[in-house]
Amino acid sequence: MLAQWAREGRFDVLQSGFAHDHHLALWAAARARRPDLRIVRAAQRRVDAEPGALGLRLRALRRSDGVIVHAEAYRRKLLDLGLEPDREARALCSEVHALPDWTARVEKGSVLPGPS
């Protein structure tokens, strides 16, 4: 059903917080065949910044369009593992606002850039 909804254009971004929903989002995006559909993974725990069994987690992160980290240390660890800087995440401020249609947006300027 997720792949069908993605194919129909119901979503522009599939965001996941854990491995199982991340793999499901990658699978749905592949089946939807929409080049404009973006996959984003949140790396919230220390284990999310490690390669995983047989490197599967790192491979899944590389297939994603972006990774959101909540700590600078996780960001550095992912970059040290070889995650490309264009996929790398940024440390986020807590300035997220709910909109009437239940989507969320981050205020302009509240995403902190990584070190140059």
C-alpha cells in the first residue's frame, strides 16, 4: 500500500526513524519509480551511526537522500564511516511547527550547518 501511495504522489518525502521502516520506505520508493520521491532517515541512537551487520545499515543510509542526526558526534561518525557529505545530516534545532494539514516544517535558518 505504501508503494501505491508513493506512486500516486501522496508523499514527497518518506521519513523513517528505525531500520525496519527505513527498509520499507526504500522498498516502496523503488517500486514507486518516482525520481522526485525523497527518502530520509533519522539517526537518533548510537547504533544508527554504526555500519550494522554486514554493513547493511550503512548501505541503506547510502541509498537514502538524507540522514538527520540529533548530535554532532553521530554526524562525524557517519562521515568517518564514509557516508557522502551530500547525504549527511545536520544537527537540528527544536524549532519545528505543526501545520494545519498535520505536516511539519522547520523554520528557515533553524537547520545548523555542519563544520566547513
